[in-house]
Amino acid sequence: MGLLKRNSKSTIAIILSASMVVGSMGISFAASFSDVNNHWAANQIKSLVNKGVVSGYSDGTFKPDNHITRAEFISLINKAFNLKLVYDINYKDVSSKDWFYEDLRKAKAKGYISGYEDNTIRPNNKITRQEVAVIMAKVLNKQYDNKGYVCENFKDSDKIADWSKKSIGSLVDSKNMSGYPDGTFGPEKYITRAEAVTVIYKKFKGSGFSSSSSSSSYSSKDDKKSKNKDEDVVIDDKGDRLKNKTIDGDLTISSDVGDGEVYLEDVTVKGTTYIYGGGEKSIYLEDCDLGKVVVDKKDDKVRLVAQGSTTIDTVTLKSGAILEEDSSGSDKLTKSGFDDVSVEDDHKVTLKGEFDDVYIEVEDADLYLEEGEISKVSIKDDAEDAYIYVARNTKINTIDADERAKVSGSGDVRKIEGSKSSSVSRTSSSSSSSSSSHNSAPVASSVSITGTARVGEILTGNYTFTDSEGNAEGTSTFRWLVNNGVGDSFVAIAGATSKTYVVDKTLEGRTIKFEVTPKASSGTTTGTARQSSATVAVQASGVAESVPTNLATGLTFTDGDNKENKISGDVTITKAADDSDVESYKVYYLDASNAKVGDAIGTVAKDKTELKVTIVADTDLPAGATQLGVYSVNAGGESADCTKTVLTDDKSFVVLPTNLATGLTFTDGDNKENKISGDVTITKAADDSDVESYKVYYLDASNVKVGDAIGTVAKDKTELKVTIAADTDLPAGATQLGVYSVNAGGESVDCTKTALTDNKSVL
């Protein structure tokens, strides 16, 4: 059984970026930062440093006003909240070789990133304060708080984007973020290291947060006898059991639970319970008081069972779900269970039990009452085309319809009222003893598209067919639709009438939907047409006629690391004079012969305002790397050549030796044909400051090495000598000996040579 992590009590190891190293530092070090003592965030920084959460740089600074990138902040969140579940991503500016690839997959699975309209995520861009607010609101489960009005208190409220207002308002209202002394919020400003620390500090201030050396966790067996209290609790493992607990803040069942089971017994939540994980076998709620519950499970397959004295005031469904009240057995429900339900997703919702009010807030909703009774179903404005199935022996007292809807099934609907009551169609047969005579239309739910929206790619339409009469699916019909450029209007694509569609070049830059009209093999055969959500904008073809020929016109790099064989800094690219055949630029390490060393360091799209790839602090310099090179890239691949710059001028890279040994002598001590022996004596370089050792090889008449090195000798040896043992075979073709100068960067390009002559060893 996994552990239940108490956010307010247990340690969360937080790494702000690769340059903000996790470690344990004492107060004296925190107090000694040369750039912190007079900083506005000095107390917050010192507090988290002294707790062992974050640390500064090796030069004694913290650099509180430096910025961090989107990828670095995402990495911070994942590590802080121990996120594990991953989800497929296909952002066009991200490669599976990027250091942040797995972090983006975790962020996608958690649901706190979605990307831009052009299907990019822009990981190397600096992150703004309003972007941080949106991420933090989702992570802290405050994304549903309607606090956008708080933003009106800032002088620059007109600069706060609509998409971030609720998040900023929620975080400011909860004191997780704040504005500037001049009365502005600065939504478009890049967030600094100090500000990021402060957001975290405010989250954990007063929470009993301790360093990693004293971290605590608890499992279900810890709480059998006492009513412990916590601010926030996260459940992140299937099979977990939380018992006898009062939570003053929020309870989160995370997506890491997957499709597993979770058990809550005698739990009171004063905040909100967020359910992102759990399967069809159930989240069991026994003797619980949960108040407000929000369900948002990605695959819609989650079941909540209320037992004993459980009471839940409101459930907001942002995904499909099953809500069930246990009506039998020793754990049967004795109190109100689920009271009110708000349906905000068009996937199937199944109810079993006694419900007060059900609010349908979204169009194309699918509501199935399979057992029990609903006092009132309210179909709200703009929630048109709801489908409500009322099973045999169930009852809805009132349907209040402000939009058209369809009701089917043999259950009892006592009254239909509201402004659109005449637009509610009802097909039923209450006298029938068989569900096959319900005379209700089939339903297509969970309509979606899989595949990549790119010219030439195949898209597949998906849906779930349901027929309450039990009939098999007949010849359902399909359409593919494309946005016609006028608002949200979509028109049919000529000839696209199957479950799959090959994306045509004429649709580049536009969005696509899939539509299915379900048909059963018999009975009431035709249901209501249902559409998927729109795809992202269609990308250009993934097949290019040729790789780019136009290269970046410049590449600059200044290493910010002073450690040997370490490297850090920004690689800045000057784009190609003609970049018409370029989609992005990719940076690699190169060796002295211009060959790539390892995978790409990073990729940046050509339309970025700043063409820059960042090498994070304390990165190991790959062996043999002497240059950086930037290749032009399009869908066809990388350019054959690249623009290069040499890595020079500090300890993190050692330049190849240029100073050679001033002499090499050898007298063969062997008198046998094709045999050799003796001492190779080296006279060191006049200036050996760039030399660490000397390496001796056989050479042929063209000065090419023959075989492996004979031997190596360090430059500081008293006697610079390599011995060839007696009776050694002379390699075929060897006519000379050569000595190369060597350092950490590799061997010198040239060497000092001496000919093998004057005895029987060489014919």
C-alpha cells in the first residue's frame, strides 16, 4: 500500500532549476549570500535555504533577480509535488531527446499545461508571472475559484490576459501571490528566482515544513485512534486508505492513482476534494463529510460510492463518472450521500441513488439514471441537446429545461417545465416489461479524434455506441468538418465520410472536427449526431522535399562555468539570411573534426523572438567536444553543414595542445627481421603549459597512425621514455615513430617524428 503525503507536514524537495541546487545549507551560509541580505525577499530565501530546500551558486551568490524558463518552472513543480504519471505529447518544438521531455509529459498528465495554438510549448522561453499564476492555480486546485474580480484592484488590470484573471485573482486572494508596491501586478513580467521562492514560501509558511533529513509520511495505520488535522492532503497511490482525518484545506486524489481503488473512512474535508484518479472499481467514501467535490478523470472511468453516514453537498463533474449510493449490505448509506450534481462535461454520467438537484451545464451531455430518483434536473442556458436516459423503476420528479433535450427510457418523468419544455422530446414505454421496447434512440458518446493534425497524416474518429434497447450498432454515418474561418463555424469536408480521414494540404492552418450519427441495427435506429472537440491547427506536411541549405549566419557562446570539464551559458543564434526552408535550429557539441558529440543540446523554432538555447549550470562537457554547431532543420531533417563556434577561454574546456615535443630518439635493439625493441626517448616541448602527457604511435610513410598507441608518459615524469619490449612484432607498413602532445581536450593535430632505419627491423 502506498503512502498518503501530507503537503502541510511532509517535506517537498523543490528544485527551482538546474542552477538552484538542492542541498542542506546552514544559517551561516544563507546569511553570507553577497546579493541577498538587502534584498526584499531575503527572509523568504534564507528560510527555504535553511530548510535545505534550495541553495545558491558556488561563488556565494543567490542571483535572486535572475529569470527562469518555462521548462525549469515545470520541472520545479513536478519535483515539488512528486508527479509521476506521464502522458503522450507531440509539441512541434520539443524532441524526446530534450532534458525536459519527461517533465512536459508529467505536466500534461497532471493537466496544468496545454501548449499554444500553434502546437508549441516554448520550453526555453522565460516564464511570465501570469503564466506562473495559471500553473500554480491548477496545481493548488484553485483553477475553479471565480476570483477574477480581484484583478481589478491592480493598476495594470487592463494588461492581465483574460485567460489568467481567475488564476491570478485566486492566488492573490489566497495570499499565494501578490502585486508590487506601486499597485501593479506585472502580469507580463518574467518571474525571478526570488519571486518563485516567495510563491513556494507562502504556500508552506507555517506548515511545519522541514528539511529532507527529517521528512515524515504516514500510512493508513497511523491514524486509527486520533483525529489528526492537516491543511492539505494528497493521495497518490492506488489502494491507499485514509481514516479518521479532518482536513482543514483540500484533499486531492491525484492522477498517479491511475485506475486503482482509494478508501476514505471517517474523513472530513473543509476545503474541496479533487478527484483526478481512481477507476471503475471505486473510490469508497464511508462516513465522510466532503462538502464540495470536483471530479476530472481524463478517461472518464471513475466510480464514487457513498456509504454509511457520508454527506456530499455538491459534486462538479468535469469528466464522465459513476456516482453510486450503496443501498444494501452492512455499509449501506444512512444519510443524504450525494446531494447536488453539476454536469460540466459531455461524457457519460451514470447516477445510482437518491439525488436532490442535477444541473446540466454543457451541451451534448449524457445523463443516465440507472437506479433511484432525482428530484429535479435543470438544463441550463446553452446546454442544448442533452440526452437523459431514465431506466425502468427510476424516477425524475421535474425536468426544468432552458434548452432542447431528448429523454428516453421506461422510467417515470413526472413533469417537464421551463422555457424550452416544448423542445424536450420524450420516447418511453412505461408499461413494457422489456427494455427492448423502450423505443429510445442510440447514442454516440465520448466522441474524439486520434492522430496528428498534419498534412498527409491519418486521423481516426472514435466514439462509444450505446443503445438502451440492446440493439447492435448498424451503419452509423460519419462526417469530417473544417473550420471555415468565420468564428466557430464548421463546414463538411467533401467526400470525408468514413471513420478515418487523410488530412488534405488545403486544410493547413485550420482545425478539424469528427461527427458521428449513431444508427442501431433495429428498433429506433437513428440517434443525434455528435461531434468531437476541434483539433489543433493543421500543421504542414511532415515530408519535405529536401533538408535546409540555408544556415544560421552566426553563433555565439560565453561559458558561465569556472569548473574544469563543466559548462553553462546561453548559445545565441543569428538566423539565416534566407530562412524560407528552415523551421527550427538545433545545437550540438562537435569534436575537432566537426563530428557531432552526443545528442542535440536543444532546439529553438525559427520564429522565436530570441533564438537561444540554454546550457544549464554544472553540465558535464562531453569528452572530445571542442566546438558548438547549429544546424538548420525542417521536416525533411537537418542541414548537411552547420555554423560553428570554438569552445575556448576558461577551465570548462581545455584547448587541444599545440606545443609539440622538441625531440624523439630511438635505437632499435632487435636484430631479427620484422621484430623491434628498445626505448623511445622524448624531449619535452619547450612550452608544455598546454600539455598533460605524451603518446607514442607507429606511423606509416604518409604519417598516418598504424594501430594503437605504443605507450603514454606524463609530462612531469623525470624520464620521458616509452619502452618497446623485446621480440615485439613490427606492424606492417610502420616506417616511423611519432609522439603526440595530449591534454583533456585530446591529442595534438601534429606530432614529432623519427624514422625507423638502419637495421633489419625495417626492410
